[in-house]
Amino acid sequence: MDYRARYPAPLRYLSAGIDGLLAIGGLAIVVIVFVNAVLRGTAGFDLAWSLEVVGFLLLWLTFLGCAAACARGAHMRVTEIVAQLVPVKLQRPLAVAIDGIVVVLLCSMIIQGTNISLHTWAQLTTVLYWPVGLHYASMPAGMAATLLFHLFNFVIDLRDHKVAAKDAAGPDWEDFE
Amino acid sequence: MILLFVCALFLITVFLGVPLVWAILITAVVPIFVFDLGYPLQAVYLNFIGGVEPIHFIAIPLFIVAGEMMSRGGVGQRIIDFARAAFGFLPGGLGFVVVGASMLFGGISGSAIADSAAIGSVMIPNMAKQGYSRAFAGGLVAAAGTIGIIIPPSIPMLIYGFVGNVSVADLFIAGMVPGLIFGLFFMAVCYHIGKKTQCDPGGQAVSGRELWRAFIASAPALLMPVLILGGIFSGFMTPTEAAAFAVVYGFFVTVVLYRDFKLRDLPKLLIDSFVTSAIVMVVIGATSVLGWLITLEQMPQILVDFVQSVSSDQFTFLLLVNVVLLILGLVLDPVPAILLTAPLFIPTATSFGVDPVHLGVIMTCNVAVGLFTPPVGATLYVASRISGVGVITIARSMLPLYLVAICALMLVTYVPATSMTMVELFR
């Protein structure tokens, strides 16, 4: 399920911003790798900085893409087994428990990822002298955005479940008035 | 004990519906606390980042972009026209067209889902009009589409090569004959069905001129795998550079030559492709954490000892690989199935004298079969959506296709020459 249309405005802007970065960064990767290959094949030299920039973009686009996938509800998962074998009454508590575990995991990734980034900030890359921690900051940044989307997805699912339960319980008294 | 715990925890979390990336991370992190292994969490997450960091992984999103561009750029219809001109006169001709077009398109897109969607949307209605049952037409599209991940370039093979440190060029060349075998076996079923039901008895062959015209129309697209493989095998390009070249060439073919792809659609294509790539890449990162734990705890050695205690025979090991992957393939997509099992199977296979390239082809063929088996078969769902027939009904109509697929799989597994002859020739 794609949740993006149901997000509040600030979150929709964040999602659109991440999409924009994916498009620009993706195009940059294609151009840099292709130009570098052409230069290596025809002129016999390559761009020394290209590997570092492409590596940097790959990391950031991967973790931002992870958040974009979360907003689209697109992460790979096996839903058929639960849908067919777990009683409907148990499915909601199970989903809540899973969401809770994922939140804990994401928080741990953000905290540990930030520590990794801070510890490696003083190290510099060999060509561009960019902080290595800037590369590693991609994980906590991407996971923070993922956590944000995940929490809102959770709230939307919860609301949908309440509405479905209300509908299943029959019409309210006000409906007859 | 720890190996059993890891396997059980992974299966439980996956079956409970935890997204795969988190399920794998949970499987890697929980045993550290349960068995008090003492590894710091920072090391775990450093491995996670390290898993997606290798620069050659850039080939994965680039091949996805190239495949998407070709799929959305009107290449499918031209390839179908060519396959129809080449095979349409045979009994079961439309089935031949589906299989032939899937094999050709697979060489361009490298993705089974793109393959099934592009071919199925045109061919399922045509087959139904000809008198085939919609269920069989959908089933054939679902099965034939999976040849796309066996014939090079193949994204699962690329990932296997990177994860297992196996030559991608060797894997690509090794996949050609097995892809042909699967295709020919599926064509044999089409011939049989076409003759038996008389719904598609065949007709007159098209003239040489018409065949040539159809070939010329699809030639720019068909040239792509030739250029990619040629570039890699000649040493002119690395797989990563070949992937970037594929994107630029795909852009040229679909935007400049065919004019079926509009420039304004490019940002959406890039976003979709990089989201798909990110989904795969974070699973790769999570798997590298699991792979790290598996190596530190010497689990491949435990598996080798276990298999050797049952039998020291290479064939028994390969049978085990087939059974495990066929079962995993029922519930997992190709990429995670390969990512999860490759770190365990490659060292074990080496100890049994199985070439890692041959193992890569066997694993890819196994997961390809898993793609069209319920309950979780991606191409099956694509075919179901296009044909409007339920997944189970389609699966029932596919029994002959399952049978020949298993035969083809056995042939590829137990006759290494099917994949290794070409590799030896090119080595």
C-alpha cells in the first residue's frame, strides 16, 4: 500500500524531496560512470574523484531509497502466510508487535549509526578529502526518515483498522437519525 | 544449535510478515544476545553499511534502470512481432512466440517481472482469442518470463557474483545454454498443447522479407545484450561500466530511435528504479551482517560436516541445494533467496568439488522456478493480474510446465557441461 497520499503536508514534502534526490543522484551516477568508462576506453585515463563520488551517492541513495520504499509500503515481505493461516483477530496485534520491533531496530540503527559517523568524521577520503563520517551518516539519516514514515504508516494502519472494526460492528445510533 | 536457531528465527520472522530486511537483521542481532556472543552492535551496523558500500554494486541499480527503460520504451511489442514472424507458423505457434519473445526480452531486461509484464500484456489476450485457456496463457507467460533471469544479463546472477566473489562474466556466459534448455522445454509443451487441443494448429510461414523486416525493427534492442556481453568478455568494460553503457544505449534506442519513451518520464523512471534498487541493496546489507555472523560462528563448516555425515557424494549435496532452494523459492523472491543461501552454499560446494559458477547457475535456475510457484510467485501474480484468472487456477493449468521445468533443472544441475562448456570455451 502506498501511504504517501495520506501523509500530512510536511511529510509529503519530505517524501517528494527524497524522490527528487533519488532522481538527481541517480542521473549523476549514470553520467559519471558512463563518462568515466568512455574516458578510460578512449583517452586512456579516468576521473580519480569519480569512484569516491559514486560510492558516496550509492550509500546515500540506498538509505534514502529505503525510506522512499517505506513510504510506498514497498519493502519485500511475505504476507500470504499470515493472511491465510493466522486468525483475523490475531492479525492486528501481530502487526502492532512487528511494527514495535521494527521501531526498536530502527532506533538502534539511528543511535549506533550516528556514533559510527561521529567516530569516523575526522578520517578523510583519499582524493576529495571528504569526511568518511559523511558517507556513514547516510545510514542514520536514511533510517531516521524511514522511522518517520514507518510511524505514520503505523498510525494510518491503526486508523484504518478502527474504521473497519466500526463498520463491521454495524451502523451507529446516529446513522438512524 | 546456533545454526538451527538462526534458521528457525529467520523462517518465523519472514512467515510472520516482517519485511525481509528487518527479518534478516533481527535474525542476525538476536542470537548475539541470546547466545551471549559478545559482538558489539556497532560492528553489526558497520557490516550493514559495508554490505552496501562496494562500488561495483552500482551495476545493480544501473541494470535495473536499463531494464525499466527498455520495458517502458516499446521494445516488447517489436520483439513479439519478430518472434511471431519467426515461430508463428508452428503448431502451438503463439506459445512459441511467448517463449521466444521472453528469451529475447530476458536478454535485454534481465528481470523476470518486467519480462512477464511486457510480454503478457500483449500475448495473453492474443492467446485467449486464439482459443487457449486464459489460465494456460497466463501460466506460460509466468513460466517463460523467468527465463529472463537465467539468460544474461541477469540481476540475480550479478548479485550472486558480487556476494560470492565469482566472475560475473563467467556466470553470464554459463547461463546461456541453461536458458535455452528451459526455453526449448517450454516450447515442447506449447507444441504438444497446440497439437492436442487444435486451438493453434499452426499456419503458413511468413516470407523471408517479412521476417527480415521484423528483425530489423527489433535489431537495435536485440543488439543490447550482444554489446553488453561483448564489452564484458572482451575486457573493454567492467560489469559496472557495461551497466552504465546499457542505460545510455537503452536511452538512445527508446528515446531517439523508437521514440516510445518520453524525456518527461525519465525522473519517474529513475525514482522507481532507485527505490527498487534500494530495496534490494538494504537486503544485501542485512545479508552481509548475517553472512558475517555465519562466518564468525563457522556455520558453513557445521553445514559441511552435517552434509558429509549424511553423504560425501556431490550429487546428494546438489540435491540438497535443489530441495532447499525450491522450498525457499515458494516463499522468497530470487534475490533474497540467493543472498541468504549463497554464503552457506558456496564454501560447502567448493568442499564438494562443485564449481561456484555452476552452483550460481543452479541456484539461479532454482529461484527462477520458485518465481512461478505459489504461494509467493512474482511472475504468477503478474500473469494473474493481466489474465484476470486466479493464481491457483493458473498454477493448476501449469502442471506440464512445472514438470518440464523440474526436468530442465535436473539437467542443468547434474550435467555440469550444460553450463560449464561455454565457460571453458571462453576461459
